[in-house]
Amino acid sequence: MTRDGWRLAVGTLTAMPCPPPGRVDPRVAARSVVLGPVAVLPLALLVTGVLAGGRQIGITSLALGFVAVGALALGSRAFHLDGLADTADGLTASYDRARSLAVMKSGDVGPAGAAALVVVLGVQATALATVHPLLAVLAVCLSRWGHAAACARGSVAATPGGLGAAYAGSLGPAAVALLLVVAGAALAGGAHLAGLPWWRGAAGVLLAALAVTALARRAHRRLGGVNGDVMGASIEVSLALLLVAVA
């Protein structure tokens, strides 16, 4: 069970080669959520390495931030960015549930999806341009708990089958609360070590959790539940908000 959870976490959060899990069910999905920050640690270190190397050779800060965002996207096959674009397009395409789901499944990027990508990636890049290396690592890793609120008990899948069906409702409220407390404590501690007020780290986690909860509720009203695209959007939005809080 733990091995399948690890394989699912690596396979959905990174582009690193990994055997597929033997099975995917809510228990395996829950374990993959918990293991997410560890699975993505190599990508977090890659981002930090890009930032450190770029600063050493004098690359302009903002340009360096975009290079770091690009490296992170490559390291995850842009999987969650695709979810962000599809979610934005689906939630703005129509008030008809079937039409919205069809738009999300099409794979095309519309105006809303393009705007969401520009805004979220721009925020991430701008924040990464100035963030402390320790906080960059923590933000990237902890953002992979960003979809925990969308996986909370009571959440349902928008459609049967797919990853969304396994993740929706897979985490109990106590587990979600514990992940948020651990994330808040870790980012608050990192902020303190980096010379920032500790509360900025905690506030970032709280803000990200509120944003994902609002997104999940919107998805339930418009789509009838959450799916893999909403999970991906939750991760990207969480990363942007965590970076803004500690940049």
C-alpha cells in the first residue's frame, strides 16, 4: 500500500521514471498526498539550484524567476499547469455542467486558461526572483499538499473514473488539519530562519488552504465535484500564494 502510494505520488507530481502503482484507490491516493512533499523534493532542489546558479552568473532576477518556473514545469511535465488551464476554461465556459466538463476534457487552452497561466506563472516567477533558497524549497514541497483541502471527506468526483475519483474524499478532516498545521509550522519556521516574520509562513498556508477550499466548492457547484484538473490547479495556486507570502 505504501509502495503504491509512493509510486502514485512520484508519477503524478514529477517526470521521474517510476513503475505504475499496482492499484489506485482512495487509500493509495491518500498516502500519495501525504508523501507528495517528499516525492517532489528533487524538483524543489532543482529550482533552488537554478536560482543559485543564475544569481552567481548575474542573470536578471525576473528572468531567473521565469527560468526557475520553467524548470519546475519541465520536472513535472507541466501536468498541473494543464489542470490549471483546463479548470479556468471549464469554470468560465458555460453554466451547463456537461459543456464545462467537455471543455475541460478537450485539451485546448482558451482565453480564461491562457490568462490563468499568465497570472499564476507570473506571480510564481516574480516571487521566486527574490525568495530565500530555503523558502523556495519549502514552498515547492509544501504546495504539493495544496490539493489536500480538495480531497477532504465529503468531496466527490465530478465524473466516475480517473484520478479525481480516487482522490476525492480520500482524506479525513483530522488528516487535512494535521497536514495544514505541519505545513504552517514548517513554513513559519523557514520564514523565521530566513529573517522574515514567522507569521508570514503560517499566513501563506492559511491563505492557500482558503483559496483551494473556495475552488473546490466552486467546482462542486459548477461541475458536480472535483477532478484531476482541479487538483492540479489547486497545487499551482497554492505554490503561487505560498511564494508570495514569503518572498
